[in-house]
Amino acid sequence: MKPGILSPYCEKDISACGLTGLISKKGRKIKGDIIIRSISCMDERGNGLGGGFAAYGIYPDYKNHYALHIMYSDKKSLPATEEYLRETVKIEHQEVIPTRRVYTITNPPYFMRYFVNPPEEIHEHLAHESAELREDNYIVNTVMHINSEIPGAFVVSSGKNMGAFKGVGFAYEIADFFKLEDYEGYIWTAHNRFPTNTPGWWGGAHPFTLLDWSIVHNGEISSYGINKRYLEMFGYKCTLLTDTEVVTYMLDLLIRRHKLPLRLACSALASPFWKDIKKMDDEEKKLMTAVRMVYGSALLNGPFAILFAHSKGLVGLSDRVKLRPLVAGEKDDMVYMASEESAITEICPNPDRVYRPDAGEPLIVELENQN
């Protein structure tokens, strides 16, 4: 029987998402061609309906500005978006995101980037918050407004000194389109998408981002409905037609807004089973019980492996049963995470260590100097 043929009457492409990421703990800049080689090892895990990258440290000249990467599916939405931005934020610099023609990519959207900061006088309804939280929330509100209220415009990323580049195609095609070999970053993540229950479209490709959080995901979030309704209680708007969007917003809510430590936030997403909590010592049992009770609606059900990047580190996390693969490797100050070991050894032929994080246990890697 030919590959992909389930029966004489049923044909299906057998595939799965692929993800890979790397971080230099010393903050050294790594050229984009390295991550491109890594994700290209796993082309068979995608089908050309989605690929993307996130990179950190790529805008040193504007490192104190929020870098808004905006995709316009219709150029008619550009004037309305830029008018809204001029009224809402201070634009320090704006430019077309460089791209090149790729023969396999037809009718791509139009991409711009804007380096912005909130106005000095931020809206009174945010005045009770700390300065940092107030600024971030202002940008989040700006992103949510563009994505939900301006047809044809979509904010691809909005963090400081980072950016996301994604679209419909294999990952290597998206890298070629955005000229990613010209960028250098100290954290990179990449994704090959095989859409399962959601459409393949430019905004629906991974990574998903908000501020400097970015997520690439392999699997399916079957709890999407309850996660989405929970997030909407806090003002998030899920408009991107895919389950992965809720993971990004959930981490933003738990870590940035509710101030949970990274490891505890991961415990909310992939909580221990009740039978395992019962075996814990009293203090840990009390903590995990509280997490499960307070953040029950944040629990992610279904098979998943995610790489979660932010400006100060990289986190790998799989579901509580590890129904999706996640492999890690280390060499000197470099840490690599991927769906397959081959994606690591392709760019690091002789790692000091290769291992597989346990189910539901986050692998948290942080920069050595976070100043």
C-alpha cells in the first residue's frame, strides 16, 4: 500500500507539526541560517500550509521600542491601521519588512514593522497599575484592537527587540521569503505546521505572540473552548482561528499579569494528576491543590509539546502524558529543544548531552546575564 493510503477508499497525508528552538545562555548572537537548517530536517512533519520563526535580539537599534510586525492581507487596510497607530502610539520608525520573491509562495500579504512606544499620558483607566504593567497593557489593548476591529490587518508580533516571521509554506520557504539569513538573535524558535482542525492561513501559522512571549506548538488543545472563555473574562480576544492562540494569552495572563513564577505557571497549564498530588508532601500538595482549584480553566487538555520563548529565556513543556515528542540537547552555553533529535544534531553534531524532559515537567533555560 502506498504511503498515506489508509484504504482503497481513503487517502490521508500522515504528518505532524515540527518545532525547534535554541538559546545562547550568554546572549551570543546566532545567525538565522542555523535555525533554518534545524527546522528543515523536519519537512515531513509539515505539509506546506504553515511555517514560521521567532527571533530575539534582532533590533538592537530600537531595543527599547515595541516592534509591531503587521501583516496586511489587503493594502486597503494599511491607511486605517496607520491612522489608528498615529492616534494611539508614538511611532519612532517604520519600514517595509524586507522580503524576496519565492516561486512557491503566491499572493503573499504585505508586511510592515513599526517601532513604537505608548504616549506619555496613558489612558486614565490604566493609571492604577505599575508603569511597566501599564505600558504593556496599553500595547496589548492596541494589538487586540487591530486584530479584532481593523479588517485585513493582523499584528504578527509586538515585543521589544524581537520579531516573528510566519506564513503559508514550508518553514524553509518562509525563511527564504523573509530573508532570515540576514538576522542574528540569541534565541530562535521555528515551526513546521500541519494544520489539524484549523485552516492554513498566514495569520494562523506559528509562532503566536503577544508582547515578547512567543509560542510554537505541536499537537492539539482540546480544551480550547473553556480556555478561550476564561481568557475573554480578562479582556483577551481570540480571533486567529486556531487553538494555539490561547496558550500565548494564557501565559501572558499567568506570568505577566498574575505574577506567577514560570514553573508555577507551567504547572497550571500541565497540572499534576490528582492521584500524583495526593502523594506529595503537605506543602507541595497544598500549593498544587490551590493551583488546580484557582486555575482549573487554564489547564490545557490534549496532546501537546510547546516551546515558549521570552526575552530572558526559553521553556519547553509537554502534556502530562507526553503524547508529543520533545528532545533537548546541550553544548557549552547553548541549549537546543526540538521534536526530533536529528534537528539538534544537524546544527550541533557533538552535543555534550541529549535528553528527553519528563511529561508535564518544564525545561526552563534562562539567560545568565539578564540586565
